[in-house]
Amino acid sequence: MPETVTVGGPPVVEPVPPPRSRKPATVSASAPAAHLDCSRTYPDKLEAEGVIQRQSDGFPLDQSRVAYLRHLRRERQQSSRSEADEVDALIDQRAGITLTHVSGTAARCSRDMQVRRTIYAVVLQIRRELAEAALAKADEWESRRSAGRTEGSGVRALDRSIVVAA
């Protein structure tokens, strides 16, 4: 609150300086729970996981909020990566099954060796065309990713296996 001082003239208002060291406001676990829109026990769980830290007189609300937001961002990034890994594994599995069955097409179609060779040549050509198209797309994605516009994919490893298997 300002103080009024009179020194031989009109009164002069001098502001009261703020305290030198301001300790962040700390609150009980109920306040972060309400602030973060979670249950009363969730801040205790976050503390146990090392996400937020309790001080001797409670949780610092601003620091807890920032730490929680960073925690959520890390979880989202890890979740995206694990989902991408699962998709890559599924693609690898499906491509392997497809290649195995397509490669056996010649034997399933005929006992005549000349017919088998003709079918196998067509199968190899199709596999090469698929691999070339996939490699071109992987190169395009890689150039975008290196330019910082999009996330990469595990397509290159998959496409190399198609080429090698052919």
C-alpha cells in the first residue's frame, strides 16, 4: 500500500517496494487437482512418478502446471512413436505374407516348367515395380522430413526387403 509523505509542500506518494524474494505460492494437493481437472489423488500419483514435486509447505502451483504440461507432451510424443512402430511392424508382416504368396504363384498355377518360368518372370517384374514406387515415395518423404515438414516412416526398410527378396 502506498505511503503519503508531506515535506514542506504538497503531499508526495511513495510506493512501497515489493518484497525482494518472492517464494512461489504453494498449495495443498486439492488445488492442483482442481486446477488440472483431475481427481484429488492424481497429484500424489504425479509426485510419486516424479512429474511434480511437493515442497515442505505444499505444491508450487505454477511449477506443477508447467511440469504437468511437459509430462503430457512427452507422453504424446512417445505414444505417437509407439503407434508408428506398430504400424511399421504390421506393414512389414503384411508385406512378408504377400511376397511369400506371390512368389509361390508360379508353382500353384502349373506343373509345366516353361509356364512357371513365365509366371515367375511376371511376378519378379511386379515386385520390382512395387519396390521402385515405394522407394521413390520413401525418398520423397525423407526429403520432406529433412526439410522439417513431416515425420518419417519405416517404408525404406520395408522397400529394401522387397528389393532384396526379389
